Amino acid sequence: MTHIPPLLRDLAYILITAGFASILFRKIRQPIAIGYLISGFLVGPNFTFSPSVVEPQTIKLWAEIGVVFLLFALGLEFNFKKLAKVGLPAAITSCIEIAFIFSLSFLVTSLLGWRTEHKVFLAGMLSISSTTIIFRSFEELNLKSRSFAQLVFGILIFEDLFAILLLVLLPAYAASKNFGGTELFINLFKMGFFILLWFLLGIFLLPSIFRKIRTYLDAEITVLLSTGLCFFMVVVSNYAGYSAELGAFVMGSLLSETGEREKIEKYFHPLKSLFGAIFFVSIGMLINPDTISNNLGIVSILFVTLIVGKIFGVLMGAIISGQKPQNALHASFSMAQIGEFSFIIATLGLTLNILDETIFPIIVAVSIISTFTTPYLIKSSFIITQSLKNSIPIRLQNSLDAYSRSLYMFSFQQSWISFLKKSFVYFSIYTTIILFIFFALAKIQPYIGVNRYFAWGIALLISSPFIWALTLKPIEENLPQPLLRTLRLLRYIFSLLFILILSTLFLPLQTSLLLLLATSFFTFWKFSARLQDTYGWYENRFLSNYSNETASPKPVITPWDIHISEFTVVPQAKIVGKTISELNVREKYGVTIASLKRGDAILIAPTSNERIYPHDTLYLIGGDQEILYFQNSLLLAPLSSESDTVQDQNLKKFVVDKDSPLLGTQIKDSNIRDKHKGIIIGVERAGERILNPPATFVINEGDLIWVLSQSNA
């Protein structure tokens, strides 16, 4: 009989057990990841009633590949447009929530007498909610189209970023057992430089390459190429001193910007599922019932800490960020669980010899309990909201509503905030590119045997278009002239000092200063037009690649508690075959069809004569109750809230004055659709809000009109 490697027997045993467990857990409508954990326990050394895995170390290697693929898939789902879309409320909420649960966990484990490194890792594990469990719970409870779901999804994005940050910083902490302010800042700066550099290189190169080879991208080539790029970035990340997980995540996020994201996700999904299952099974193999039974008190304390910390942290953050109390409460009860990232952090702790194996069963027990309680907590939030609705004083409700509106209007009115954001982004990009060029030339100069002066000149020449942009690119903002002149002067000074410091990589300080002063006028003023053209080519190439995807941000319409939800039209729906005017959706249901997607075509603000067909995707504007009524009445199947597939749309507003051509006209005669490439979604008149006004609505002087239109309109 031919000898079979033990690995094959182990894989057969693991995968068959995991397969049957996944069937069982899908049947009982529970997360499959929990089934994989149970499978791992059944094939592990702590379950004596069945055979155990023969080569656990080999399975551990496969599990590490599973972690890489899970992070790569997470990167594919994440992109920088999505980060911009979720907005400031999700960022504020996540920061407050993470700080609260992290501090609470650290305090509780301090009272339990844990070691400092155990406290840090445990606090990190309890800070990250489970995206998988929340998505499944929302799907089962039909909540993905509710307005609070948008906030939850946004918080999850920032939590994932925090988890990536932990995967980078925790190894540094494990090495030094200390996170001083300077060390933390240096690590964050280096990581930011690494990510931004590869983001710029990736966006500049990858979309163009994928456009050229698109016709060859069948399933086989797509899997080979994407997996190869994933492992390439893992190697680069490891060489730079960062974790494999960071490299996989970065490459996934870069490929998500190529326009081939859906294809890569589709073909890569089986590979991710296979190795991801092995990862969760390997975690389950560490479950020790004796450890859990001996630490039931600790499990209970950590579970209560998780529930209290998550609920109060998210609730507090959401209220501060301007969310309505009902949405804040629903969001807070939705996020009280831990999942896949907690296991990855725990695995990292084991690899670094910081944690012992007793931590794993405790974390797994907390995760399983919180997984089963999540749907019930979400349901209870509606009961609590209903009971609190009439008990909250009217004055407090009005104060919270006014606070929410003031935050939103502040973000609309402060153009200088937009200017600061844009300036920060551009300055970060320019300085990163210039830093890379100078450091790269300084690194290779001894090996290529060129003179230091020559190497300095080459670095200056290559980076000159970006130095021009950093120093002289016009500021296109309506700011006061004295302020603009001051900003220009500060840019000149900063650029000179920045290049002077980088020049010391090649030359002494005095020599660098003299050469820089001598060449600056000749290079950056004499050839300013040529440098501007060169920089313009780079910028246009980058922006063209970056905007390659159809997906882009949509407006956040928080002051009126309305949002955009995406629906697919099933063939049996009552809506099929009817025109928008026949459906009369505004007057009858209180919603507006903002856009319609049919295949690859997207119709912004479709006309009333547009007919609805099976498998069309509709993007509806309305409140929770209106959208739910529309959905139930016309038998639509919800996909998600705030989808990425609709084209870029902006929310605009203007006041109708006495000279306006709109004065006295009905909406149907206002030509808003032709002039602004959009639709009127609301009117404010004498303090009254009119959502989705009918086509016969007459516009009066002083009306504040809200229009949803294309961004380039």
C-alpha cells in the first residue's frame, strides 16, 4: 500500500468535519465560523472520543495562510472611497467606542490581576466587533436597509482599521513591553508612510495594468495573479518590518480600486473559504473544556465587560457624533460581540509567546456566547427604544435634534474645513513621494558607485514635479487674500526646510543650503511651466485610475433622518412592468427613486416614463418607515443600505429668492432635472420640513430646496 502523508489524512478529517458542521449551523441559522470552531474542538487533542490531528504544526501553517487570505479579502471589501463615504459620525463613534471598551477592559483585567501584556492583548480582542455576525444578524432580521445599519457598517470599517493597526503595533509592544509616546508616534508615522507609499504606487500602476490585460482575466489567471500579488505584498511588508496581515490587507485594498474587484472576489472566494475554514478549525483545536470550566467566573466577567463596554461606548459615541437617540441605541446593541479579528489577535499573541493557551478557550467562550446573544440584543433594542420613546423629556429630545442638525449644517457651511482636509491629503502625498525618492537614492547610491552630488541632483530632478506642487501649486479656494498670501509664504518655508533636511542624506548641511538656494530659482521658477505639465500628467494618470471604479460616495442626509437604500427587483414583484409615474411612489409611499441600475447602465434621476424590469436595482430615498412600507407593498428584496455601486451623487441646497425663475412654479415644471441633473428630495418652508414633495408642489419665495444631483452637475 502506498504511503499517504499524514497531512492528507488530517485535511480529509478536518474538511469533512468542518463541512458537516457548516451544514448543521447553516440549518440552525447560526454563523458558520462557530461551526468551524466546534469542528476544531472535535478533531483537536482535548476531545478524546475521536481521532486527533496527527500534524498540528502543518495545519498551523495552513491556518496562517488562511489569516493572510482573510485579510486580503477584507482589503478587497475595503476601499478608500468607502472610507470617505461612511463619514465623520462613524469615525467619531468608533474612536469613542474603541477608547471606552479598551479602557474598561484594561481596568477589569487589572482588577483580576492579569499581567500588563495580557491586559493589552485582551483589550484589543474585546474592542473589535464581528463583521460576519452583524451582517448575518441584519440579514436574518431584515435590517440592512434601516438607517442605523449605515452607522454600524461605518463603525465596522474603522474597527477593522484599528485591528490592522493593532496587528502592526502589538509586535513592537511585545518586543519592548512599552508604548512610549515617541515610540508610538514613530511606529504610526512609519506605518502611515508605508501604506500611503504603496497606495500611491498601486493606484498609479495597477488599474492601468489590469485595463490592458482585462481580456485575458478568466478565473484561472485572476486567481493566480491576485494570489501572487497578495503574497508579493506579504513579502514586502515582512521585509519592511510589518506583519503579513498588513501586506495582505494593503494589496486587497489596492486591487479593490482596479475596477476588477467583483471578479477577483468571485474567483477568490472559494480559496478564502477553504483556508479560512482551516484557520477557524485550528482555533477550535485549542479549546479546552477544563480551562473553560475552571474559569467560568472570568468568562462571565469578560462577557459582561464586552456587553456593557460595547453598548455604552457606541451609544455615547453615536450621541456625541450627532446621531438620533433611536439610531444610536440600535447601533450600540448591534455591536456587542467579538469574532474573527479577536482570534487573529490571540493567534498573534501566541506566536509572539506573549499569551499562553489558556487565553484561547476563554476568548472563544466569550465569542460564542456573544454570537448567540447578538440577535436577541438587536431585537431588544427596538423594545427599549419604544419604551423610552415616551419617557424622554420633550426638551431633551429637541436639544438632541438641534445638536444633530447643527453638526450637520456646520459640516456643510465650513468651507475652510474642506480646504484643510484637501490640503492635508495633498501635502501627505507630495511629502511621501519626495521622501521615498530621496531615501531610495540615498540607499542605493553606495552600491551604484555614483558621486554624492550627482545622486543628490538626480533625486532633486526626479522629485522636482512634486516639489513644485508642494511649493507652487495654486490654492483654488475662496479664502481671503491676506490668508492666501500667508499660506503661500508658509509653503515656501516648509518646502525649503523639508528639501534641505532631505539633502543632508547626501551632503553636509551648509553645502545643501547653498546648492538648494542656487538651484531653486533656476529650476522651480525658470521651468515652472514644464514642471507643472509634468506634475499634471502624473496627477491626471493617478486620478483617472483612482476614479476607474463605478463605486463612489453618496450623500449622507442625516438631518432629516432619511437615507439611501438599495433594492433589487425580483421577477414576481408587483412593480415589474410599470412606469415610475404609474407607481406614483412619491405621493403613495413617500419615497423617491434617486437612481436606477440596469446591467452596467446607471440612470440618475430616472424620468417618470422609465419602466421597471426584473433584476433592476433601485436606489430609494426615504425614512425607515417609508422604505419599509414600499418594500413590503411591492415585494422587493433588500440588498443593503448605502451601497457602493451607485454613481457619485451630491446633496445641494439653495434658497428661492424673489428673482428666482422657480418662484411660483410646480416641481414638475421647474426643470431641476435638466438644470442640476437631479431631483428635489425636500423643501424647508417656515420651519416645516416637507420630504419628497409631490410633483404638483408649488415653490414659494424663501423656500430652502434640497436637490440630489450628480457631483459634476
